[in-house]
Amino acid sequence: MTSQSQGIQQLLQAEKRAKDKLEEAKKRKGKRLKQAKEEATAEIDHYRLQREKEFRNKETNVMGSQGNLSAKIEEQTTEAIRNLTSSYHRNMESMMKKLLSTIFDINPEIHPNFRPAV
């Protein structure tokens, strides 16, 4: 009977060792999965940062040129306003004289289509 109980004890011990090894393997697998997930997350973050940087560079290139265009348009507008103002001041007096002479110098004439009544 002792040999049977020793055999049972050995089987129980072997079963316990197998169970321990199985649990240890599950823990290692869990650690590997966690590590793989962290590495994938880090790689995704790196890729996202790289793409955002490229996007910002392209955006500044496009927006920078738009900024230059708006500056050029504003400069042209300012120049046009300056030219119109100087033209106004140069020609104001002569135009006023022409307007006043047109208004006050009236030469009454008979219209060419007028027919006197007979």
C-alpha cells in the first residue's frame, strides 16, 4: 500500500508542478501581450507625431503663402487708396470750377425741334 500511496503522492506532486508551470506560462504570456501592446502603442504614437509634424509643415507652407498674399493685397489696397486720395486733392479744385461753371453759366437757347405757332 505504501508503494501505491507513494505513487499517488508522486502523481499529486507532478500535477501540482504541472499546474504551477501552466500558471507561470500564462503569466509570461500575459506579460508578453502587455509588452507587445505597449510597443504597438508607442509605435502608433510615434507615427501619429510624425504625420502631425508633416501636416503642420505643409499647413505652414500653404498658410504662409496665404499670409503673403493677404499682405500683398493689403499693400496694394493701401497704395490704391493713397493714389485715389492724391488724385482727389489734385483735381478737386478744377472739377469744382467745371461744375460751378456748368451750373451758373446758362446760355438759354431755343430747342432745335421747337416750332413756333403760326
